[in-house]
Amino acid sequence: MTNAGPKPDTPLKVGKHTFESRLMVGTGKYSSFDLMRQCLDASGTQCVTVAVRRVKLDGPRQENLLSHIDEKRYRILPNTAGCFTAEDAIRTAHLSREALGTDLVKLEVLSDPKTLLPEPVGTLKACEQLVKEGFTVLVYTSDDPVMARHLAGLGVASVMPAGSPIGSGQGVLNPNNLRIILEMVRGEFGIPIIVDAGVGTASDVTIAMELGADGVLLNTGIAHAQDPLRMALAMKAGVEAGRLAYFAGRIPRKLYANASSPMEGRIASIKDSIPGE
């Protein structure tokens, strides 16, 4: 019987938007727009994030970020990075919808400039308002399962728990919390869980996907790598490998060795082949 291979994966659905790639990539921190373009291409992403408050979206081509992004190829996901109050985040979301003509927004309400941890009260407030106003909200939050459940209950399109602090490169620090979020939030609300922040290398991405995450969003891990272009390729492969491994199902962890070639059947076969046995 011929092995037909694994079944094709389903697309990632975020609200009314569909993506074949499960990797979302940021556009900041690159040494040049040309390098950014090459890395976006190598990553295979179909969704790129833009920090509306931190980049120029108009003016001369050499200064205008949008001049260097193929909007026919990539879906732009504006984010509210740099906002420390709900009011600022809501205002920035409205500016992005007007400037970019999209209902998508990655909501960030941060607590302070040093830790860049999400501010829970402001996040809830801004999230509730933006959902009511018709935005497709992907919300950045901590890895607290209770907070994730509250946000999902407001009607967001995706909950995005941090693997670790923004730009830290520490990977997924609390896999158990992520497992709980996947079970509680995705299980109850049926929305994708996309790990956001803290990814440093391809193995971090693979771990997040092996745990069952629906996608990963990253920026610094590629842009600040020693070789960003190679890292973009590695991140793409990491997402694909982790997704395949999640569905394949890993073997159980055991304390002691377990022979790859079982001896029981081999010994019986040897005895059968000995005359008089």
C-alpha cells in the first residue's frame, strides 16, 4: 500500500482573514529596508506588523515604510506598540484604520518602558472598545490563562500570549501556562492562539508550535540575528517542523532506556530457527 503522506494542513483563520503561513513577522529594527524585504520574503510570511506610532507611512520613498512592502503579497497588521494607556491605543487603532484601510489591529497596551509587560486593566478596556467598534483585534497579553480567557470573552479574533518579555530572546518560559491557554481559551472560544514576543531562535518557534500554538509572531529574533536572512529561513522551517511534530505526536518521556529494536520478538524468531527447539 502506497503511503500518501500527511494530510495537508488547514489555513490559519483570524476573523475573516486567512493565511497559509503561520508565521507573522515584524518590520522594525532592520538595518535597511532592503534587508527587511529580503527577510520577509525568506520567512514565507503573509502577514507583517507595522508599528503605526514608530514609523513613517508617508513622505519620500526612502523614508516611507509602505513603499517597501508589497501590499498585494502581504497583509498589513498595524499594531499599537508604544501605547501605555487604553486611550492612546484606541486612538492609534483608529489612525491605522484610516491610514491603512484595514480592520486588523494588534492591540498592545504596555505597563512601562522598561519591562514592556502588558498592562492588564488598560488592555481589557481598549480591547472591549475596539471590538465594539468593529476592529478585528489580535490582543497581546501575558501568559496568564485567566486574563487570556477574559480577553477571549470580549470577542477578540486572537489571543497572543507572550512567550517571554518583548525582545528578550528567552523563548517560551512557561509552557504549562501556554498549554492551559490552548485548552481553556481555544477549546472554549475556538479562536487561534498566537505566541507573541520573546522568540530568539528557530527552536523557540518549534517549541511553541509543538505545544499546539496556532502561529507565532516575531520581529527581533530575525532583525537582530547575526545573519537575519538565514534566521528568517530558519524561523520558517521552525514553524513548519513544530506544526508537523504537533500533529505527529511525540513519544512519551521515560526515565529509563527503551531499546529501538525489541528483543522479545527477535529471541522467539531465533529459537524457531534452531533445530530441535
